[in-house]
Amino acid sequence: MANRTDPAAKSIRGTNPQNLIEKIVRSKIYQNTYWKEQCFGLTAETLVDKAMELDHIGGTYGGNRKPTSFMCLVMKMLQIQPEKDIVVEFIKNDDYKYVRVLGAFYLRLTGIDSDIYRYLEPLYNDYRKVRRKSPDGNFILAHVDEVIDELLTTDYSCDIALPRIKKRWTLESLGALDARKSVLEDDFEEEEEKDENEQDGLEEEVAHEKQDYYRGRSPARDRERDYRRDSQRHRDRDYDRDRDYDRERGRGRERDRDRDRDRDRDRDHYRLREEKEYGYERDRDREREGRERDRRDRERGRRRSRSRSRSRSRDRKRRARSSMSPRMRGAEDGKPPEESKKKKGKKEKDDGTDHLDPEIAEANRIRASLGLKPLKL
Amino acid sequence: MIEVVLNDRLGKKVRVKCNEDDTIGDLKKLVASQTGTRPDKIRIQKWYIINKDHITLKDYEIHDGMGLELYYN
């Protein structure tokens, strides 16, 4: 009796609303003590009190897949099916972030597409931290906007399969929704204005630094400066600079770090030049990658030596495939000599996908796509 | 390379080729790619012993041709 849906409730997506959660997980919830003790006879009002006591979100965890209290409350909401106003109240409330996430989750499961986008997108601005229970029982850190993004973009969350909703651009073309207006749009406009004001000032400064440390002007450097003029780059750099500014880093300190980075890049650049097999093109690409990497380093405040070692490792591992897992990269050095003997002079692939036996080749292909090492025969 | 057989006694029987030093988690991913369920929904058991994800097949002494039970979470 306790597990039956409210007879006045309407069916969702053609079925009993509780069936939105699949059978095995549903049974686990029904057998859970939290469900039996706390969720018995809850109404919409008492549900709010229980929701305020929530302190984490998550799906099932542990060896025997115990459901979290969050899931039990979602199930309860599906069972009693509160009015849309109540759900919107849950979402709009600012004080209790877990109530908000609960409301958002329920709306994602039961609402219509345009409502989902309309009510969940404002929650992208909420960047408070939430506690999330991982499947192995530990807590991990998440943020409200990450959770909302997961709800809107993936189709599986907290061990519940989310119903399919139409894509945003479909709804926009139907006219049911307006175009997405990001909250950061105003920030971008401000930066573009700052851009124009400060562009000249910064160019001079950087040119001075470079002439201090570079012997001659290599074509790469000139090209870099051209890249710098690219508006996209401008925005990135200014955005980075703004972020650094927000972190209260003095401009002087940034310049020093910039100088150090430039020196590093110079060393890397000359080392690259010596390796004859790389074409001219690659140097340029590498330069660009190196610059972006350095910028990223500056953002995160990494140490100088780390960026240098990373460039070295990137040189070595340049030929490695992107699909290789870190484990595979480590084994790469040992593998090729063995496999070349087997392949009898054919150009061997490191993950054995061109093995003579088609079954093994197929198995290796699947393993490579999952990020596993190839079969040891 | 060993080949293990997973049977869920409801009609799904899969044979999976894997290495001995693969973990159970990797085996679940391989089974998931063959059966179409999600890897975190799969539970591999051997007579009430639920096999844990981070332990290798070699440590569980799973040899070539051995049968494992396939359950769902």
C-alpha cells in the first residue's frame, strides 16, 4: 500500500510515474529503511521538511547498491506528484541548495521540455558547492551548476535514466523558447571594451620584454605577434588577465612570470629546431600549443619546471595516439620491439588492432576504445 | 589472454577475452560493450562473493574458461 502511486496522479510519459525509475533501483528504494521509516505518509508540506534535512545528492552506492536519501525523496515526489507551483517554489528558493537540486531533478523527470529549459537554465548561475555521493561510498565535490549541466546534457544521472528532451535549438526553431542568453554575456561585452582601450598599451610592454630576451627575431615570433592580434586570442588573454586581476595578482608579478615563461619557451623552441624530422609546420603548431599551454600554466600558477618537463614529455609522446590510456603510454616503449617480430615486418600498431586473427583484432579494437591495453597473447 | 564466460541464467551468456591482469572493472566494461547494459549496472559474482572492481582477475584466481555469474544492480 505504501508503494502505490497516488490514484489521483496522472501518468507521466504514458506510464505510472514511479516507473520512471527502473525496476531494480525501485526495489532497492522500497527496501530501504529511510524510505520505510521517514518517507511513509509524506505530504507535500512534510516533504519540504525532509528535503531541508538533505545534505548530499547521489545515486546508489556501495557493494549492494544502497540508494541515498535523495533518491528516496525523488521517488516520494514521483509518488505523490506535487503541483507544478510547488516544484517551481523548490527551484526558486535560494536558501536550501539541496531542495533546489531536488526540485530541479523532479522537474527534469516530469516536466515538459520548454519548462525544463526555462526553469533550469537560471540555475546555471548558482555555483554553490554540493556534496555528491559516489558509487563507491565516498563523497565528492560538485557544484549546483555542474549538476544542472549534467541534467540538461546527459541522459543518466544519479542512477536514474533521464527522459529524452528535445534539443534547445529545436525548441528555438519552433518558437517555444527564446535564444539562450548567457549571464556572462555582459562580462564579455565589458572585456571587449577593455580590449580596445588597453590593446596598445600591452603590445608595447610585451615587445620590450621580448627584445630583452631574444637574440634575433625569428619568423615564429613575428607570426606569434600576428596571432596575438587575432581577436579570439585577445579575448582569451584579457579574460585570463581579468581573472588574474580578480585573484589580486599584481601586474608586476604577472610580468615577471611572463618573462620566465618566455625564457622557457625560447629554450623549448631551440630544442625543437634541432630535431630535424619535424617539419616547419610542426614547429609553428608546437609554438602555438606551447603558448596556449603556457597561458594555461599561468592561470593555474604552476611551477616553471613542471611546464618544461611537460613539454619534454609531449615531444616524446607526440606519436602516441590520443586514445591511449596513461598505462598504455608507459608500456609503449616495451611493446613495439615484440610486436614487430610477430607482424613480420608489417607496420605494427601498438594496440594490436591489425592482428591476423580477426577475432583478436576486433577484441583489441574494443579494448582500445575503452582505454585498455591490448590482449597479451 | 584468457577467456571467461559470464552467464546470467536468464538468457545472456557472453564469452569475453581478456588479460589476466585486467581488473574486474575492465571486465565489466568489456561485458557492457557486448551486452549493451551500462558497466556500473553489472555485478559479477561467484557464488555470493561479489567481485570488487579494483581487484585483478589474477588475484581472484579466475582462469581460462571459468564461468562467472552475471547479475544486475
